[in-house]
Amino acid sequence: MFELQVADSIATVTLARPPVNAMNDAWVEGFHALLDQLDAREDWSIFCVRSALRLFCGGADLKQIGANFGRGIEVQASAGSRYQKLFARIEALRQPTIALLKGSALGGGLELALACDLRMASEEARLGLVEVKLGLMPGAGGTQRLPRAVGMANAMKLILSGEPVTGAQALAMGLVQWAVPAAEFDARAQAVLQQFAAVAPHAAQAAKAAIRAAFDTQRDGYAVETECVKGCLAHPRTQQLVGEFLARSTQ
């Protein structure tokens, strides 16, 4: 499900859950366990998350969504709350964090990337919060972090349309900080990681804390997001759309 490697002061978590690195409860627990391991170590100063698969992450596990769909709104919404807590933990890391999106990041996969300080994508990757197409909405922090990254209007465009953008388009709007051809991605990613790992860790961590302080508003938005997700889950049209989607996915 995951691989953890620490080398040259870079802690790399590689997502490895075929076919699309789908997120479920076990995935959340496993990611927390990796962060626990890193908390006990002092030999890293940069955190990186990437994928061993063609996609970076396709979002929430359809099987878990289907299993939870008849168990009540609170059960369904609790999954989003667990993702929120995990991604908040990643966001709160003292060390600089970078998401490497060589492949597409959709739904919760993009919300994971948004929890990192910086993002690199291949020009061909597709990035999007597509939940509205199922009568849902982002529930793992996307409604809060995306506007901070790209501004309110661009966030509205991406979330309300549910249409992904390419890595090149994402660079233009500030969603990612680098967009490179897929053939050059690995070499460029390694060069960027080494560049950040070369600076004094204490200085980078202090600077990160100061930058974060500039955006330290009340966190009530996450609670609002959760309540809005519950409203979507309760809507008959959402239940119809998700049911139809799950039926198609099992054919």
C-alpha cells in the first residue's frame, strides 16, 4: 500500500495500492503509521509523496463508498473527516512537503496533494476535484485549500464544473509550482528535492512557520465543509447518481 524511504535527508512516501491508489480506512491508518515512524526519526528534512503507479491517486475507494452508502449519513461523512485529519497532519509538518504528480490526481488524490506545501505535475497529468458530477462535493479539505492555492474564482471554476485541468494549465493558475514533460519528470523531481534538501533545515522550518502564520485563519471552514457534505449525501439525486456510478463500475 505504501513504501517509505529516507535518503539524503528526503523522506519519500510512495503510494502503491493498485490499480489507482484508492483511499479507504486502511489507507488512512497506514499513512498515519508512516507519519508516526517519521515523527520518531531525525534524519530527514524534506517530505515527499509520489506514486509507483501510472496515476498519482484516484481518490476515495469505490468499494468503501458503496459499502457505506446504505449505512447512514454520519457513517458516510465520517470517512471525509478521517481524510481531513490525515491531510491536516501532513499540512502541519514542520518540514517542507512536496507532492509529485507524474500521473493524474483526482478527487481525494488532489486533496492529498493540496495538503503539501508544493506540487510538481507532469504536463500531461489531469488534476481535478470531480465530486460534483456524482452529486457530491470535496470533503477532505479541498474547498478550503484550493481557494488558497488558486484564488476563489479559479477554485469555483474547478470545483463547480468538476472538470480536470492538465498539469500545464494547473501551472498557469498556481495549482502546481512546476509542470514538466513526463519524460523529464523523474530527473526534474529529483533535482528539485535535492535543491530543497540542501538548505539549512532549521531555517526552512522557521520560514515555513512564518509563511503559514500569514494564512492562519479560523479553521471553521472544515466544519462547514463536513456539514455541506452531509447535505449532499442526504439528497436523493446524489444517491441516484452514486448508485448508477457504482453499478457501472462493477460491470
